[in-house]
Amino acid sequence: MEKKLHDKELGAIILRTNHRAVRYSLKISKGIIVATMPVEGSEKILLDMIRKNRDKLLEALRETSSNRLVLNDATRMQTHTFTLHIFRTERANFYMRLDKGILHIACPQQTNFDNEQVQQHLAGILEKALRHEARRVLPVRLEELSRQYGFSYAGVRIANTRSRWGSCSSSRNINLSLSLMLLPGRLIDYVLLHELCHTVEMNHGERFWELMNRVTGNQAFVLRKELKNYRML
């Protein structure tokens, strides 16, 4: 069950009841505060929690806004396999075309790029293109690196994860974020090798980093530091 409120400073707030929730929680999703409580919870307690954390929420909203990618016809973005080109057109609908290394996204002439729904729609189009390219490129490159360095893994999955570039389970299944397509090739390889090394060493101990340095030409820590300069979709 959901209830939507509006605060002059905090903006939109969604109050949500979740049968799986065991405690009260606050998070920011797509620039909106989502407050969740258990089924037997009290809306009064949830609102009081928002009030007590108002300053922290305002700070978090400002940080989210400053880090957020805004898509419009002035946006310039180079991904691993294509350049983003957003433009206005006389057509009445949005459409996309990936052609010769350019992702063309056409928008109706009257498009308001400040509109939240427009931003979500454009982000969805970009995500769709990145997912297509990630599925085309990443499994092939993972297999190449696996053969080159003598690793083996059970399977690979592509998802739109928001907190990790990649992960490896104890059963040697590798998960990769489609946001990897926003990185240059050397950092894509770094993440893929990182997960392949986890098929041998499941922690980040000394032996893991020795293995990482071996497969990256002693560049593991340099590449790790460089990766921190990039953000996910």
C-alpha cells in the first residue's frame, strides 16, 4: 500500500507499507524519498522519523541531484561502443536508433527536458541500449579473458545493478552490471578479471591481490583507483 505526500522542502514523499519489512526505513529513489514501514506499523512514527531526519534527507537530496545525470539535447556521452546523440525532431513520438557507433534518440520538438517523466523515459531508452550492448560484448570478453588466464566460471548474468560493477558467487556464477559499458576498455577488463579472480580467491586477501596483479601486469591498484572516478548509471 502506498500514499504520496508533498513537502515544500523535501518534495515528493512516498509512504509505503511492505509485508516483508521488519523495521521502519528511509531511502531516496530517483530523487524521491521512500519511507517504508511494516504492515503493523504506525504512519505517525514514520512521519516522525522523516521529521527527525529532515536535515539529513535534504543533504542527501542535494547530493543526489548534483550527481544525477541529466539527459537533454546538449548531453555529450561516450560509452564503450557508442556515442550518445539526443536531438529534437518534428515527429510526435520518441524513438531510438543505434547505427554505426551512434545511439540516436529523437525527441519531439516541444520536449521539456526538465520534466521528471521525460528524464525517466530517456534514462530507460539509454538503459535499453546499454543492456543490448552489454549482452553483446561482456560475455564474449569474459570468455576471452578466462581462456587467456586459465580461469573457469559457471555462468554469467547481466543486470542493471546500482551498487556493484560486478560480483561472483560461491558457485562461480558471475554477475555484471550493464553500467560497465560506460567504462573504457581497460577498466572493463579490470572488473572482469576481478570477478574471475574471485572464482579462485573469494575474499580480498593478500593472495587475491597477488593474483590480480599477475593478470593486470601489476596495475591492479592503479586501475582500482581509476575506477573510483566513474559512476554507475
